[in-house]
Amino acid sequence: MRRTTQWLLASAVMLSDPMAALADDAPEAPADKFVGSVTATNDYLFRGLSQTNRKPAFQPGVEYDDASGWYVGIWGSNISWLSDASTPEARISSSLEIDIYTGYRGNLSPDWAYDVGLYTYYYPGTYPSDFTRPYTTEAYASLTWEGIALKYSYALTNLFGFPDSKNSGYVDLSYNYEFSPGWTLNSHVGHQDVSNTPGFSYTDWRVGVTRAWPNGYSIGLGYYDTNAKRSAYTNADGHFVGRTTGILTLSKSF
């Protein structure tokens, strides 16, 4: 089970931040309000790795933003990385990811913003008795300056099913530049450290462009890649989930 469980993390470490679309829609000093989004994508990537085995995903989310800066939200997506590892001897039925998070964001100055909080990844389903559960809770903190954001996520629990992987960390550096009204260049590089599991740490990166309209609709196209080891992140179907990938996303925010 240890090798199967290790592959699970690789698989669970994929897109940028699921909560990013919601956070980006909230103004810097909002009144109390709810914001949300629905997204369809040809492949759900999280930290560079496919969560859906190269298949499409549908992802709704909603967030409550308090005028004080405090927020709480929930986000979900279909997944397959857990059920892909199921065998007749060790059946896994989970096919859904539900994320719950809360935090506080604010401004240090007109150009500097910060965001701190907690994020929990939950995967309902049935698991073998000796299986390390994939449920994961991370604390995060980020600092943003003029489109450049640096974020660090720290695992308070085991990380996505890796045994003895508490204290793992993910550092994320991103830059978003609106080069024309409604058009934004997106870039990112991140590194996932997996504690006590040699060979499963890796770096991921992406570059893309997003076109957004005032009515809340947007479309994005991105190029994603990683330096993850093929031997560590190839699933039971023989698919390397950290491969070079083109991602198309269609979103509606409200």
C-alpha cells in the first residue's frame, strides 16, 4: 500500500489555487457579500499534476467575504486520482474533492496585500482499513505586490495520502499582468516538498493567458509542465500525470 499511497500524493498535488478564482473576484475593500464561480476544464491540474487522469472536470465554488477582511468558502471538483488506484483487493471509491477554507486578507499599503488562512481538502468515499487517508489541512500565507504574489502552504497533517508526510510545504510564486483591457498574462512556478518521501518532491510551472469580460465570463488557455519523476507519478493506467499539458478553462463568476 505504501507505493500506491505515494503515487496518490503526486496525483493530488496539481492546478494553481482552487480558491484563486473566488479571491480574484472580491474587491480589495468589499462590503459583506457572497462571491462564487463555476468552471469547466479539460483536465483538473493541481500543483502541476492531473487529478482527473486527463479527463474534464466541473468545479463550483462559493465564498463569503466580510467587510473586515475575514472570509470563508467551499469549493468542489470531480476527481479520479484516488479511484484510479483502486484494486479488487483494496477498493477505493472516492471520486469527489470538497475543499473548505477560511482566512483573513488585507492591505499593508496601497501596493502591498497579504492573505493568511487554513485550507482543508476532503475526499468522501470508502478506503481500505490500512490506507493512509488523503484528507489534508494546510496553513497558508501570501504576500502580493503589483501582480507578483508569493505564497507558502504548510501541511499540518499528512499530505494527500503520503504516510508520515506532515510538515510538507509548497511554495508558489506567480505573476499576473493585464497587458490589454480584459487580457491577462498568467505565469507561475512552484515547488512541492514531500516530507520523508524521497523522490516525490518536484517543481511545476505554467504560462498562459486569460480573457475576461465584464459580465463575469472568462476563458483561459495555459501551458503546464513539471520536473516530477515519471516513475513516481505514473498511474495504474500508465499515464504520467506530471506531463506537459495544455489546459483550457471556461468560467463564470458571480
